[in-house]
Amino acid sequence: MERLNLVTGACGFTGTHLTKKLLEQGQKVIATDLARAFEHPKNKMIFKALGVDFSHPNCQVIPSDLTDQASLKKLFEKPLTHIFHTASLYDYSASMEILKKVNITGFLNLADLAIEHKSLKRFIHWSTCGIFGKPHTAKEGKLCNIPFDEELNSSPKNAPFEQDEPTGTNLVNDYSVTKWKQEQWAWKYHREKGLPLTVVRPAPLYGPGSDYGHGGIVITINRGFLPAIPKDARNYVTTSVHIEDMAGFAAYIADKDFGLGEDYNIVDDSIISYEDFIRYLALLVGRRMGTIPLIRQTWLRPGMIFAAKLWLILEQKLGVRRIRVFEVGSATYMSSSYWISNSKTKKAGYVYRYPDVREGMRDTINWFRKVGWLDQEYNPEAIWMENMDLKK
């Protein structure tokens, strides 16, 4: 049977790169997302800049809504062989109600149809390394800076379904809470209903096309809103993966028989401190980065959370526009070291295009510069509420 790939969330950061990758490989693709997402001006600019062609002869666009199962049924009128479920609501400012609706109920709507689809050979599910939770610190008298790998009890695959968070750590925001439960459901459907599952868990993603996460940090530094960092930022580890490697590994593992029923953490080789990472970004955009000598990151965290809450109120009440990365969910990641193991992906035979985050960020920032995202007046905004036809 000829392979036919469904990409959910095709207009999102991962979905656009994955669609492009599959088409470059000569694959046939059904691209689905909310109808408005295909027409949003910001998305259309990104599609053009990335060279993503949804009018390609091997690509068919069929809009749908994960929260409306009836809209998904037309997708399964096609002889789908592979489903790449990239779609989720990834926004730390979104309410728990809408996160559950999209990330959990939306997954179940799709999975219920997938398990009845006779031609389906593989369901590649996007999770997140955020499901491992907030690691302990040395000050707490416990092991720290130990890389999370797929064998840990601290994952939805290895924990009982009734368990609501990782073993020995804690989930830091509502997004991670819903992704934990979403992945638990994926494994339940695999074990009990035969869903042909492979789970991929990206570390924090970056690359051309995203002004959130690492991209948002770049813009924040470029705008001068992050002029200095605490001296002890050198004691905390961060982790990353370039979007080309996220899409590349998913396309690579899709037809590997040994990948069925397996989970993979997708992360580059970099073990880099927050200090080195932030200073490198500042160097690339031409900003000076000072040092705050007497304040620790752990002390800054509550202040950043308070500031994020205050700025959100000012935006909602007075229309004071904020940089999107200034939010409570992002601030909760401060004062933690995140080190994720990629050994399983390498043992699977995958070779990373960007094993070093420095090279990846260099190319990403060059792309930002070309599309105007380093202009001082550029302010990244979330568009998911517009695409879902929700009022801000």
C-alpha cells in the first residue's frame, strides 16, 4: 500500500517543518489544522519564508478541529498509513480549561478514530520533555543534573495511569500537566486498543518560524528587556533541540519496526549553562549582557512570576503590550537545571543536523534578521485565539 501521511497541526511550528520534510522526501501528505490557521497573515508569511508549499501536488489540505470529532471523520475517509500528531495547544498563558479541551479531549477524539482505521501502520505522537517535571537541586540534598532518559519512572509510559505527575519531581505548569495526561492516554490506547504508537518528546524547540520559547528569549534580549542575568546562572543547565532535528527524527523513525511501542527524547548534545546560553544569544544580536552579582536565580523566580502576573493584568486592563515570553508559565522554569539524554535516538541510528545549540541558534537568528523579527518594533503575539475564533 502506498504511504499516506496525516500531519495534524500542519500550520504550527513543528507541523510546517514536518510537512516540508515529508514533501521533500517524496511523501504524500494530508495537512490538517484549523481553517483560519491556513489563512492567517503571520502563518502565510512563515510558510513563504520557510518554503512550505501546501499547494504541492503531493499535499492535500483538509481543515479540521480536534475538539470537534465530526470534523475529523473526513480525514479518515483517506487510506491513511501514518499519523503525525503534532497538534497541541502550547501556550503557558492558556487556561487549564482550554488546554484540556485541545490537548486531552482533542487527542481522544483523534485516537478513537485512529484505532478503527484499518490501513494505519503508525501513530507518531508528540509529547514533551516537560513531562519529566522540575528536577531537584543539590541544595535539597538530592541527586541533581542527572540526565532524564526513557527508562526513568518519571514518565507517563512507566507510571500507573492513575498517577497524575512524575515520580520524584513535579510538573511546573498547566501545559505540562495536560501533556502528561495526554501521553498517559496514548500509552493506554496502545496497550489496550492496539494504537500503533511511537512517542517523541522534544526538548525546548527552536528554529526558523517560532518567536516563542527560545525564539522569544532572543527577541526579549534584542529589545533590551533582559540587560543582565544573575551570576549564579552559570550553575544551571538548559537543553534544546532544533526544529529540523525534531521533524527529521519523526520522519526517520516512522517506518522503523523497532520504533513501534517506543518513546524517544529528542534533544541535542549541548550541555550548556543558562549563563553561557544567554550571553551567546546576546552576542549574536549585538547586545551587552551584564551580571547581577548578589541576587540568585532562585530569588529572582518569585519576582519574575509577580512581574509576569502584573504585566498580564496591565495588558488585559490597559492594553499595555507585553513580550509574550513574559508569563507565569515561563517564569516557573527559572532556577532549575534540565538535562535530557538523547542516547536512545542515537542508538536508533539518527544523526543530528544540529548537535550544538550554538550553531543552530546562529542560523536561527540569521533567519530572524531576514524576516524582520529583530526589528525593534516587532512584538511576538500568539495567534491561536484568533485561529480558534476566541476573544482575547
